[in-house]
Amino acid sequence: MKTVKIGLYGFGVVGQGVYEVLRKTRNAHAEIVKICVRSLDKVRKVEVPADLLTDQENEILENPEINLIVEVIDDAEASYRIVKGALERGISVVSANKAMLANHLPELIELQHKTGAALLYDASSCGSIPVIRNLEEYYDNDLLLEVKGILNGSSNYILSRVFDHQCPYEEALRQAQELGFAESDPSFDIEGFDALFKLVIITMHALGEYVAPERIFTYGISTIHDSDICYAREKSVKIKLVAQVVKVSDEHFTMFVMPEFVTPKKYIYSVDDEYNGVVIRGECYDRQFMFGKGAGSLPTASSILSDIMARLHDYRYEYKKSRFVDRPTYTTDILLRIYARYTTTPVPEILPFEKIYEQYYSAESNYLIGDVKLSELIAHREELRDKDLFLANIPQFFLNRD
Ligand code: HSE
């Protein structure tokens, strides 16, 4: 069996995890030849021989011994430069950088076709859960209806702490950072962008369609307030940050990231802390559920190890679904039922609600529940970013099927 000679970019939480899991695994046939880091002097939890480290980006790309690049840095621009440079040289890559992938997938797919090099990235979406390869292979011929779930460990950790442990929001966020779940800029986690990037990648493998991140409505949890939590508790639901891609007809699918009221009967209701949960719904089997740790050093590294091993057998994504005829196209012309809590921002004036079911006013805060088009949420998204308001989706798809 051939041995994979790895050039590793990044030696932070995930990079050190990769080093550790490769040391633990006896059958890996994989060896790290060089590690590129930003600072050679930084003190790290995992000690490595000094001659393994370099701070010169090209030292890995130009090393003829290296036949696989593992890229786990959190700078999306540098990640793009490295991954593109490697693929152009015909070197295959394993990457975990969801922001980079979500923004450059079409070009990187094209490059793989052109150069024959492969790019694998199961670790980019849902940490240890093998969601990409399953969607790509197992669900290849399936009549998928929906892929929906909790794709961000940090925001889920925060919501669990706030909901179940009465922990203040800021303290929960600090813990998520300390535990190594959060991005270096945690606003990516709490504003929903991390989940959005993962949703873009997942959709590519679920439906064979690429939708650029800026076209997708994304709303996070940063403005959640005690009154939202009280409201949810009164209704016996939890609030979770949910990303979803849903076929709304044979011709169209929609997708968005939003906090959602989740009832106890749903699989994702019990997904707490840094765990992720993905529900896959199909024509023939109703629902299936994948559950696992979505963030953290070793869970993410285990997924990278799986991609490294897959490269030992020359595995690559074929993107077969993107060649299917009659693929559904993306639409935002659908009605969502939302909960909107606000004080001064005049939500009923900003958003043209088609129907309002509940409305409540008080001196401290107001809320309403009503139907509004997703396209209107996108059109008004900047006005909806005000600190004094919070939105949550009240799910309406497949209601009679659960
Ligand atoms: N910040 C990410 C999360 C890390 O919390 O899910 C894993 O992608």
C-alpha cells in the first residue's frame, strides 16, 4: 500500500488534533512530512520536532515528496491561495475551511476536473459527522427532499447553556471560545455564517447545486433575549440555530439559516452542547438522522483522518448530481412563518406580512407571529440586523409527516 506523505498547513486546535490522531492510528500509512505555521515560536499544547515546522508557505507546495496537503488554517484567503496552488500543481488536498470552500466551490471543482487532483472536505461540515461523503455516495440516487440540522457547534453550545443551565449568554460564548469550538472571529458562529457556509457545501452534494452564500438568508442568535427564551419555554419548545435546504416542489428548492422553534418530537430537539445533528429526508424513507460532535480538536481531526485514508484509495468526489438533468433550481419565493420580537424597530412596517396570527404589545417589548416571504426577509435583511429584534422560524414544511 502506498504511504501518504502529508504537508500540513495550520497547527492550531484542528492541526494539533490531526497530528494526535495520526499518532494514535496504527493503520494510517500516512506521515506528516512538514507543518507550515504562522509563528515558529508559539508555545503549543502538542510538541513536535522543530525540523518539522516551517513558516514558509511554499516549502510544502514545492516539496516533491509531499503527495497530499492537509489544510486546516482559519484564514479563508490564505486557505484559498494554498488550495488553489496545490490543485494547480496536481497535488490533492484535504481541507476543513468552510468559508473558503463555500465561496470558491465552482472554481475548485473546475480545477479538480482540469488537473486530476482531488479535494476532499468532509471535516468542513459538521465536524465528526460524515455528512458530505454520505450525501455524495449513499444518497446519490435518492429522492432527497430536505437536509436540515444544527451545523454549528458553538451556537448550539451557547443555546444549550443558556436554555438548560441558565448560563448568561456572554459567559456561554466565552466557554465556547475556551473549549476551542468557536471560530477566531466568533461572530461567524453566532450570526449564522459558519452554518451558512456548511449549508452551501452540503447543498452541492445533496442536490448538485451551488448557491453563493450572499444569496441566502442568514440570521443568527446574537440578539436572543430572556423574553424569547421565556416565550419558547411557555410553548414547550427549544430555540436552535437551524440550517436547511428543502425541496419545495419538483422544480424548486429553498435554503436559509435561522433560529427555529423546535418541538420535543424533532430529532434535533435533543442535540445539545457542541453536538451537531443532521436530518435527511427522502421520498422513500421519511427521515434519517446523523448525530455527532460538530466542533473541537479530535472530532474534526477524525474526519480529516477519514479523508486522508480515503485518498489512500484514490477516492474523490465525482459531483455526479451536478450533471443530473432536471435539477431543481433555487427559489426564495416561499412563505415562512416567523416569530419576530422587537421594541423600537418597526418590524410590521418593514416586512410585508401576508398574514398575522398573533400580536402582542407591551411597554418592554412586542412580538408577532406571521407569514412573510423569504425574498422579503432577504430584501430587508440589513434593517433586520438591529439589536432590539430577534427572529425565529416556525417550521411549516412536512408538518404532516412527523
Ligand atoms: N466554529 C465551528 C462550530 C467549528 O462551532 O461548529 C466547527 O466547524
